[in-house]
Amino acid sequence: MPPTEPETGAVARRGPAAAVADGRNGMPTVLLSHPTGGSVEIYLHGAHLTRWRSAAGRELLFVSEYSEFEPGTAIRGGIPVIFPQFGPGPLPKHGFARTREWELVDTGVDAEERATATLALRDDEATRALWPHAFRLELTVSLGAALELALAVTNEGTTGFTFTTALHDYLAVDDLRTARVEGLQGARYQDQVTGAGGVESRAQLTVDGEVDRVYLGPPGPLRVHTGERVLTMAWEGFSDVVVWNPWAGKARALPDLGDDEYLRMLCVETARVAAPIRLGPGERWRATQRLAG
Ligand code: BG6
């Protein structure tokens, strides 16, 4: 379906709406707005959701003041799309989807009266040089009273491939030291700081140091408490949840994160990490993440 005629300038206020606008460094973005007052901003660079503003005008996602907005570099914050490799490995860390330019293929209003935008990424010479597979990746963002992201991967080649993936949310928190994540109790985890595995015993997870854990198969939903707010995260198709914060030491080593910014963010990511997905020729995999806050 061709994209609807892009509007420029202010986003219409009455109904759900989509508009195309220049972002930082003139990089193209899509803006969605909803009559309840919420809005989102998505960079075509990485199909990266960089802003989700609630009806009350509150920013629900964290983006670093030091983030680069440059071709070839991942934006620090928002919701990076991780594909086809989560974490380190033979490909660049967290894959290449977050550093590629995606195409805006559709905007509109869906049956639930949500403002929607669909962005796509296909293989090209540069991706095939890294990962020799024909694929189509699609991210559909739907903004209503809640925010939904649907990620679909299609194998467009003649041989099978496997991948790992995540939607790597940087949630904005008032103060990391008092934020709590509820819903992981009883889940097995792999701790990427210590290398140890275990079972989460806490009903509410708090962070008082570096945290980097992959929780295997928690059923969800999660509730993230910060200040007076509670954000819920639910998903389908993803199986794992990653909780990450670099804390002070590692934050200092990240050039695109301010020394104290780690206190205002907590990454809670829905992922398929432990069991990579295998797609045969023509097969498609789809997963959704739903946020309400
Ligand atoms: C998390 C990983 O998902 O992303 C961490 O679990 C990693 O190990 C973090 O450090 C950030 O990665 P990057 O490449 O964006 O600095």
C-alpha cells in the first residue's frame, strides 16, 4: 500500500494523525498523534522510536542528551530495533537494523482508531556483506491510548536463516534508585555481568548497581513503577525480557551517555534471545510489544 500523502508542519489535533517532519540533523521522522493527547516520534534511521509523550505531556522514554543522530550510528535511548543479532557476536553488536535507513511504507488510522506508521527494511548489498540473507523487516507503530509496536520478519530468500531480536526500550524513570520492576518473580535468568544463572526471587526488582540480565520466558505483563507512575509492558511472540542499566562506571565509558544520565533510564526489553528463531524460505515471524503508561 502506498504511503498516505505526507503532511508537513503541525500534527492535526482532531483525529489520529501522521505527519512527516525533519528531525535532528535533518533526518526524516514520522510523528503520530492521538486525540487522547499522546504523541510519538519515529526516526526512519533505525525505525527508532525516540519520543512517546503521554496525554499529560510527560516523556515516557529516555533519550540521551549526548546521543548522536548520524547515519551509521545507533541513537542512544528510545526504542532501538535489534536485529538480526542480539548482543555481541559475528555481526556488529546488536545487529545492523538500528543503524540502517528504513523506508516509510504506510501511515494511517486502523480499525481501533489508532494512528499508525509502518516502516520497512530490506536486505541490500551492505546487509548481505554482513549477513548473506534476503529478508524484509517491518515495524508497525500504533498509537492509541496505549502504544503498540509490532515487529515482523520475513525470509525472502531460498534458504533458511536464524536470528535473535529485541525491542530495546529505554524507559524514562524519575530516579533509578527508587524504580521497581514487577512481574519477573520466578523467572529463570542469565546474568550477563557475573555469568551466573538463577531464578528471580524478588516480587519487585530494584537496581542498585550495574544490571544486565536476560530473563527467560516470563509470562508478563510487567509493571514498572517510577515516582507516582506505573507503566505496563505486555507482549506476544517475544519470549525473553532483558533488564539493563550500566550504572555509574559503565555509563562513564559510554561517550553518548552523560555521566549521571543512567539515573534517569532503565532498559526493559522484550526479546527473542535464548532460543533463536529459524525461518525457512517464505516464512514470517511476528511479535508485538504493548506499553501503557
Ligand atoms: C543491552 C545488553 O541489551 O544493551 C547490554 O544486554 C548492552 O549488554 C546494552 O551493554 C547496550 O548496548 P549498546 O550496544 O547499545 O551500548
